[in-house]
Amino acid sequence: MRLGSMIQFSRQGARVAAILASVAIAATAAHAQDPFPTRAVKIVVSAPPGGQTDSLARFLGDGLSKRWGQPVVVENIPGAGQTIGTAKVAHSPPDGYTLHLAMHATFTRKLYYTSLNYEPTALTPLLQLGEAGYALVARPDLPAKDVRELIAYAKQQEGRTSLGLLGMGGDSHVRMVIFGLRNGIKFTQAAYKGESDILNALAGSHLDIAMVSLSSALALVPKVKIIAITSAERNPAAKDLPTFAESGVQDFSFGIRYFLVGPPDMNQALQKKIHEDAAAVMAAPDAAAMLARLQLTPSDRSLDAARKGAAAEVESFRRIMAESKLEPQR
């Protein structure tokens, strides 16, 4: 082939390659600009209906449905330490049509359950929704009115004091193990699917104590008794309830943080779209009233804060797992 012909052929090939590249870029841009959503979106909740997590998911779902003009359905999938629902989200396509209303412990599960069939830290944090302290709650006839009396009672019971848990390996489970180690007490642990189950067991005196969300506990007083709260300061809505620090137990402030998350590998444009719309719902005036009703304080609503918040939960849990001396489970 002559040199001139070769140059002409090379130029033609370059033009074809440029055209194909332009088509590919245009197709990608068109795909990125596809309207979302065009059908129903699902928010998975790893807890039964009626609790704080479920209430938050339904509020967010209603707001998103109004913004999107599409149904947003809450699907409750409790069980296995709240991992069944999360696994469904983790294995869903990253198209935004399956989301998860997650607690902070969602990101830490594999540090306790090492054989999970998904990687919690691969989930896509989209928005922090709110946060609050836990309440240490007891059956109404438990002969202890504060933390110190509870410690004395549990020591007398020599391991027979029953502790209700939302599955093993969660934040409240590990921290209550630490609480026991620091104070020389042991508990008989019992796992439940949801807070409503725990509170019903406490109200019926079938369970001694549990850590639950403050809003859920307050709703059932006086059928249950609140011993103390885990927040650093007293809650304005329940000013008579002491903190653990006020009760003489130091370095025991922690709480719940809620996130909206998606499956792994969501593209940046879709993350931004869902984040902005969900953040707008949570910034509306009626959201403030809803958060107050659930005893939640607003969180930083930036996308970067959601990512950093999830990472911080993992690092925090590594530290408390080490102190608890709990062995990870397969």
C-alpha cells in the first residue's frame, strides 16, 4: 500500500473512531439524564411496622412520592439481626428503585457477623436523617429506680437479669456487654425482631431491661419504666430523665443515627438526585415537627456528611468491639 493511501486510510479510521466515541458519549449523557423515577420506588426497613425506623421511612416515602409523582412503598423485612432486609438492598440493582432506611449499625454488621453474604460498607450512603439517644428501659415492677440500683439488683441476680436486644451484634448489644464488664454484671440476652416486641415483653414483665429508642419508650410509660438515657445531655422533651453520666456512669454516651442508603455502585448523578430530593423533604417545616415527635434531632444533610458519618460508625464500632471482648460470629 502506498504511503498516501495509508495516510488516507488512517485518517478515515480516526474519523470513524471519533464518530463512535461521540455516539457513546451522547448515549451515556442521555442515559444519565433519563428521568428518575419512572415507576414505584421501594424503601426497605429492617424492622416491623410501628417503630421509630418505620415511622421515619413512611414520612420520607410520602414526601418523596409527592416530589416524584410516583409511589414510594415501605417494605418491612425484619429478622436475623436486621440483616435480611439489608441483604435485599445490597443485592439489588444500583438503579435507585430499592433504597434502605438504615440505622447506624447497618454499616458495622460484618464486624460481628463475619459470614454475611454482603459487604455493609459497600452500601451507598445518601443522607443522614436524624439522631437520638437510647433509653434504658425496665419492666414496671423491677425493684430499681436508677442505674446504681439496677447494677446492685443485677449483681444479686448473678446473670439471671434478662436483656432484650434488637438482634445480636448491634451497637446497643455491644455497649451493654461493656456496661456489664465495667460493673461486674452479666445478663441473659434475648433477641427480638423489633422495638414493639421488646416493649410488649417489658410491659408484660416477661423481660427485665432493654435499650430502645427514647420515643418508643416514652410512648409506653407507665407500662414500662425508664431508668436513664444515653445522650450526653438531658432531652428537652423528657427533662426528668437522667443521663448515664448524671447517674455516675461515665463514658457511656451514644445513640442512634438514621441514614437513607442505596445499593453499592450507584452512579454519581443518581446519588445526587436522590440525595437532593430526600434532603428537601427533610428540610420542610413538617419534617421538624416529625423529628421532634420521634425525639430525633436533625443531622447534617450534606452528601459528604452521610459518607463520613457511615465511615465514622465503622471506626467507632471497631473500638467498642475490642473493649467488649466479644468474639465475631460466623
